[in-house]
Amino acid sequence: MKTTSFIKATISLVVAVIMQSCTTHFYYQVYDVQSEGLDSSDDMVLYSNKDCKIIYDFWSEAGDMSFFFMNNTDKDIYIDLSRSFIIRNGIAYDYFSDAEYTSSATSVAGASASLAKSYTQFGYELPMWTPTVVARGAQFTATGAVAKSVTTKEPKFICVPSNSAKRVVSFNVSDYVYLDCGNKKLNNPKRASKRIEYTKEKSPLVFSNRIVYYVGDSEDGVSIDNSFWVSGFTNHSHKDFFIKEHKVDCLNKSFNSIIKIDKYKSAKKFYNKYQAPGNAPMLY
């Protein structure tokens, strides 16, 4: 009897897992980003003036506002983080918080451990954006390693040397998904949904990157305001979102694997992944 009960319980569990896998579908909401006064292509979104170039590539889940700052001058440029902000739907978020981050590190035979990187991301909680600090870093371990605590103070300025570039880590754009309870074809498309479009005035998300910097020893700060907005979005099925391609190793022709490539990848787009159980539409 115990064996029969165990078999029945196992079968019920397997059926439940199969039913859930059959009724859980993943979709991707892809957003188009428009900008003012910037050059944009599928490879980059570019701002430039006589001092610098700023390059964005938003493509990632929730969007990535990190950027490359290219110094075109013969002097060092100092980005003032205390006067630089991300502004999202009229609410400003600080680059600089004057925080200190502590991480554990190890060293072996005098070799330095990897450095931990700390940056700020945003999670979405209705009705406000709330900041969450996330620390990331790899830890090296080995026999005989000596562990120690490393405290890093957040810099107020980022120095970009003359005729060089630095990547400045920034915030996510948005992890918010726009769905309609009354429109199943929009929420759960077999391939791609109809595109929803917005003007800047009607856009659900208008955001900008405000940067202040100084050239050399100049006391006069230069202010840049790169403005963007979501101009539309489409929803895509998992099958439609990816393209499968065969990858062949040029040194070993017998090696062949299938990789997935984001079909809609573009520097002026970003996406969010969501799931809908069965055919039930959701509203976030």
C-alpha cells in the first residue's frame, strides 16, 4: 500500500510539473527609445561636442544606461558625479551617494585579489522607483590564501585622461512591463504583437542623463543633458525573439553548436522578459 501511494504521489508530481511547463509561456516586451539631438543607429546612440563623445547602448534586460565617455581634448576631463543625475519621469536619482563599500578579498604570495565593483540599480515598486545598491565582485581562493577586508570609498569625480575613454556604470532604464487585461493578442502573441506607439508628450517613460564635467583645471563646469523617451513597444513570443544559428569553430571544423541571437537587438532598444500562465493576460 505504501508503495502504491508513493507511485501515485510521484505520478501526480510529474503531471503537475508537466502541466506547469506546458502552461507557462515566456514573452519579451521590446521598447523603442527615441532621443533629442543625438545620432542613433543599431550600433550606438551618440552624443558629441568639441570636448567629448558619449556612447550609449541600451540593449539589455531592463535597459542599460551605462555609457562610454570619450575625451577628445589634450587635457584630463573630470566628471562630477555629485552634480550628475539620472532623471526619470521628473524624478532625479543621484550618481553620487558618498557611500563606502566593504568586500572581502584574498591574496596569495603577494598577488592582489580581484576588485569588487559596486553600482546602483533600480527595482520597480508601485508607485515609486526605489534604489537598491548591489555589490558585485569575484573572490579568488587558494590554499594558504590570506583573507582581508577591503573598504572602497565611492569617488566624487571620475577622471577621463586626455584622448582616451572610460565606461561609466549607470542605472537600469526600467523593469516595468505594460500589459492589458483585455487584450490577449497583445499580451500573449504567437509571434509579434501590434506595435503600441507614443509621442514624447504621451510616453509612459521619459528619462535623461545629466552630466557635469570639467576640462583640465577649469572651474567652469560643462553641463550635458541627454534626453530620451520610450516611443513604442511590441510583445514577442520566445520563439520569435531569438534566431538560432550554427556556430563553427574556425580551428576545429568538426565543432558545431547552436546559439541563440536576439533577433531585435539594437542600441536604441531594450527589453523585459515576462511570463503568463496559460492564456491568462496580466496587468502590471
